[in-house]
Amino acid sequence: MSRRAAVAITLAALSALVLAGCAQDPLPSAAAPATPATSALRGSITVDAAASLNTVFPALAATFQKEHPGTTITFDFGGSSALAAAIVAGAPVDVFAAASTTTMRTVSDASLVAAKPVIVARNELEIAVPPGNPGRITGLRDFADAAKTIVVCDKAVPCGAAATTVFAAAGITPKPDSYEPDVTSVLTKVEANEADAGLVYSTDVRNAGAKVVGIRFPGAARAVTAYPIAAIAGSRNAALAEAWVAFVQAHESDLQAAGFLAP
Amino acid sequence: MLVPAAIAFVLLVGPLVALLVRAPWARLGALLGGDTVLPALGLSLGTAAASTGCCVVLGVPLAVVLSGSDGWPAPVRRVARALVTTPLVLPPVVGGVALLLLLGRVGLLGGPVFRATGFQLPYTTASVVVAQTFVSLPFLVLGVEGALRGVDRRFAIAATTLGAGPWTRFVRVTLPLAAPGVAAGAVLSFARAIGEFGATVTFAGSLPKVTQTLPIAAYLALNTDPDAAIAIAVVLMVVALVVLVSLRDRWLQGIGR
């Protein structure tokens, strides 16, 4: 008896939920014709983006999805070069945002961009050390000290290419203990206090908060990296992909608020 | 029976065939000739062999203890076996972070050692072996434990009646009977170790000739020259096949009894 009652109550509750769902759905669209031009946006896209964008992009996407209910933006953050290789190999991606123009070129050279990539931000390198600076790092010159535990990006990825440029410009031969496959790995090792210093982007230092301390160095401006973004050709939701690219372009100031340099 | 078997075979072999078809055979020599691949290959073979040795030396005793755990309380036994297999389900990168938290210079064990001696395990070739052993050990322990449980206990009992002590009984009777299991476990451990990437790059880093194994070199090559990455993958595949086939022939004779 009590079991039957429980079933009945559950069913009633479920149907109430379903009804509420049905009733709720048409209300906002009827009441909010504020953005008629883009109200047709629906569905979801996958955005492959450089690891250094992994804080600012989700925040932008939250705003975007609020402005366009019914859309979902899914991110895949990683080393730009690895993401580019996956796109060239046929990964189903709708938008690509890279941490260097060279990396974007591997995708555009394969005729995989729907429109010319636009640069939405720039970034420069900064030294990251663990709180308390256990290795007593003072500047770029410490990267040539074999006694210190140093991690940098491998030259195969944009942050490593930028590092190579600043070392060459400063006339320093670095003696790192590891060439990491992406900037996140460098930051992880510094955050874990398993390295005395690493070379990461300024925005990474900022996003890491109290977990690392940044040391700026003269010459960082010699290796400023650009962040191009482009919709990928053959997207199953080209309208949404283009809308997201335009949205990011319109919100360059948000990127700058997150520590990026103006494009 | 044949249809799922065929699907399984295609699933296993198909990607390898695709790799071979796409491999830049004409440029293979040039792609592999640089100063990256050969040192990485040597490092991979050396560290995988060392970690397989560690797996056998440490894993066989652990398997022996576990296989004799029938007398333990059931919850203890279950938890112990689950813990031993955890590295199998842990994403390798997470395993690498866990190793750092234990053995890094501020880790639970590594911290006191670093403060006392200044010794830092990460970024050394030894740390590559530790990472590989961590991920491959479960394969050996599970394989050997299964083999030990499969051994007919009457042989050991007969040995006892003939006056053999527990050690003699284990070394002269049980272990030889379980040898094919040990060999199979070692082969699996080697295979897992030579393909290891995530735990190694997180715990040991990636420095050419020191910690940059072949899978890490392949991943980095993928960033700039996908053809070079495929070429490295072919090398890795050929090496793994040669090692596995030769070991199987030598060690696993009679496993089909």
C-alpha cells in the first residue's frame, strides 16, 4: 500500500516536472526578442583552444550561452600545436584558437579555415617561480645555471618557440631540466614546487594566483605571441562557429582584463 | 564466434595498418636520422628493460603474498587487491602527479630526502624507471598471482612429504610451475613500460638523452612534423613487436599445456 502510494507520488512529481518544463520553455523566447538577428543560433560547437585561454574562454562562453539560450560551447584546451595536428588529421572541431600564427598556418595551409584567421590578443612570456622563490631566481640569466631546476616548453610548441627567441636575444644558453610538451605542464611543475623556475605566459602567472610568483624580464616584448582565431571549414554548425568568433572579437577587452595584450 | 573475433582483430590491427600505410617510407631514413630518435630509442629500451626487472623483483613477492591471502579477512583481501590494480585505472598523468606528491622534492618521502641530501628524483633517468614501474607493476602482479593460484597444490604437498621446507618448496616446485605466468607478466610489463607517456612526462619531464623516451619524442614531433611522429611510431611498433615476439618464443614455450 505504502509502496503504491510512493509510486503515485513519484509519478505525480515527475509529471509536474515535465509540465513545468513544457510550460517554461516558450516563455523566455516569447518574452525576449532582444536579439532577433541571432535568435536562430542553436545547438553546440567544439572549440579547440590554446591552453593559455582556459580561464578566459569559459567565462566568455558563459556570457555567450546566456545571450543565446539553447547553444552549448564545448572546449578542448591543449598545446596549440597538438590541437592543430588533430584538426589537420580530421578531428571534428568547429573553431580553433591558437597561441601562435605559425600554428594557425598549419591549419590554414591545409585549407581547413572557413575564413581568414583574426588576431584577438597577444601574450608575452614571464618567469614563474614557486612562492618564496626557493631557487632565488632574479632574472632570465638564472636559466643558464645548471644547478637550478629549470623547466621550459619544448621548441616544438609556441611557448617554447617564444622562449628560444628571448634566450637568443638575451644571449643566454638555457640549461633546463625538462622541455615540457605544453605551457600547462611547465606551470604545473612550478606550482608543485618541483622546479625553481619556468617560463610561461604572463596570463598563466596571473591565473595561477598565489600558487606562483611572476618575475618580468626585459626583452619579453621581443617574443610576443599572437592569438589567431578562425572557424574551421566543414563545421556542422557554421553559423554558431562564426557567431562565437565574432563574439570573441567583440570582447577583446575581456581578454585584456584577463591579462592579455591588445591585438 | 568468428564475427566478433574478426571485429576484435580489426580493431586491434586496423590502426596499426593505417599507421603503416600512411608512413612516409621514402623519407623514413631522413626523419629518423636526426639526433632525437636514436637516443630516445636507446633510452626507451634501457628504461623499459630496467623497469621490467624492477617489476619482476618486486612484483613476484607481492604476487606470492597476495596468492596466499585466502586466510586474510575478506575486506582486507579485497582492498589489498583493489589497491594493487589502481594504477591500471588511474589516468597516467594523474599517476605522474601522485608520484610527484610522494617522491618530488616537496613530496611525502622525497621532501625529507631533499632537505637532508639535496637529492631530487624527478628529471633523472631513474625517475623514468620509477614511473614505468608504477604503471606496469599491476600487469606483472596480476599475471603471476593468477599463475600461482593455477598451480596444482598437490605438487607442493608432495614436496612437503618428501621433506622440503617452505622456501625449497617455493623455489624448486611452485615458482617453476608458475614460470610461464611470470614470463607473460614480464612481457606485458615491458610492453606497457615502453609505450609509457603520461606518468613519465609528468613525473620525470622530457630532456633529450635523459628523460625523453620515444613516446615523448613522438608526441613532440607531432607538434611540428606529423610525418616524423608517424615515423617514430613505426619504429616503436617494430621494436615492440620484435621484443614481444622474441620473448614469447624464448620464454613462453609450453604455456599452451
